[in-house]
Amino acid sequence: MFDYRLKVFHTVASRLSFTKASEELNISQPAVTKHIKEIESQLNTRLFNRKGTSIQLTGSGVILYEYAEKIRNMYRDLEFEIYRLNSEHRGKLIIGASTTVAQYILPEILAKFHSYYRDIKIELLTYNTEAISTLLKEGKIDLGIIEGESQSSYFDYKIFKPDEIVLVAKADHPLMNKTLQLKDLYNTDLIFREQGSGTQEFIQSRLKEKGIDLGNLNIVMQLGSSESIKNYLLHSECLAFLSVSTVLNELKNNTLTIIDIKNFSIERNFHYILPKGEQSALIQLFLKFINYN
């Protein structure tokens, strides 16, 4: 029910990218631009400013985004209230989620879902991407949400949410407010996640694409969770690549900081992972709900 042009604007504003919005909405970039221009013409105002290859919301854009978010949430609440009134759902879903998703993204969504569907029981299991794929293949979970790029012919993969991986250090690190060259990584002490981690798999892939020899990096330790890495960084001069979703509170509280690397970024998508074929009504309901959140 969410007005499509407003949905296009909301997606562009959330991603601050016409390209990413076109990919997410599965329409052409010119079509995205057309929808935005139609809204700008209707409201007689500019919604975005271009700065080089990036875009930013104008003052009008910020206001529209705030109202678009409210309208989107109202439509969501309306649809699910009516859906709940006319349907009865019971049962249990077992979800496997990789660490970042399970700790930092899903809890709020699961709390909202439970407020609508109290008779649906959810069990959330936390494993790395490799383990989740195995559990799903063995039928021990109903669906997975993963961080990695792993692909298997056994499953269907669908985009859940975008994410960015950033280089992080303690707030008073000597490199704070400095911009590194990619080659400077060879001269820094790094903390990595354990092998099998979807995040670690993704980081290594991007570094290799840029010609970084992983064997020559000074990896002083591998730790099994983002929390352990964050706490380690607070007491050392090391740097670590972490999902920005895992460090939002630390950035807000100025205990950790992001170290920029010139002309280098690591962007990815979290994915649903589902067995091929038709899904149960409970899985369809859950996916429909979280697509709104």
C-alpha cells in the first residue's frame, strides 16, 4: 500500500544512492531518477544535492524522509493489524542467524513481531554463516539470515538489509582523524574474526580484489565475536574491520572511531537463506513482516 513513488524516494534516501536503490527495487536507474523528479516537481523543491559521486538530502528531503518513514510505518501497522484480525497463526519458527544479525539487528524486529503474533514461538540460534548453511541443509532450522557471500545450489538467497564494514580503532588511537592508504594496512596490527565467519570471508574477498596479500598482513589475533574484538580494541593499538551495525553505540559514545581508507569501502548485503521451493505460511508471514522493518 505504500505509495510507490514515496517508496522509491525512501529507498534512495535510506541508501543515499540512486544506483543502490535501483538494485534494491529492481528497476532501472533512469526510472528511479524519473520518480524522484516527479516528486520534486509536485512539491516544487529539490530533495537531493549532489557532491561529486555522492548525494545528500536537502532540508526538504530530510522533512520528506521523516514523513515517509511515518507513513511507511502506519501502512505497515494497518496491514498487519487487519491481517492479524482476519487470520489465526500458531506454530514455531527456528531461525539461524549469523552473529552480527542475531545480536544487533534481529532483536528489535523479533520483539515487534511477537507483539503482533503472540501465538507464534520463535527460537533464534546464533552461528557463523558456514554452520547456518549446514543446519538449513539438514532441516534443523526453518530459515537463515547470513552475512557471507556463500552460495549453494541447495538454497535461494534474497537480500535482507544493506551493511557496511569499516576499519575501527579506539577513540584516542594515534590514527584518529587520519586517512590511510590501503597499503598502510601492512604496517598496522590487525584483529580478525575467526575463519568461517561470514564477515571475515567478505573482508578477505574485498582485500584480495584490491591486491592486498593477506599473508603479509600483521594479524596479531583472531577472536570469535565482534564484542570480543571491540573490547580488545579498547585496550590496544590494534585495528579491526567490523560491521558498522556492531559499533553504533560505541561511535555514539566516542569510545571507538572509524579510520578512513582512501578510495576503499566494503559494502555488502545481509541475505535470507531458504530451502528451494515453496515456503510454509509461517515463513512467508515472517519474511513479509521483516521486509517492513
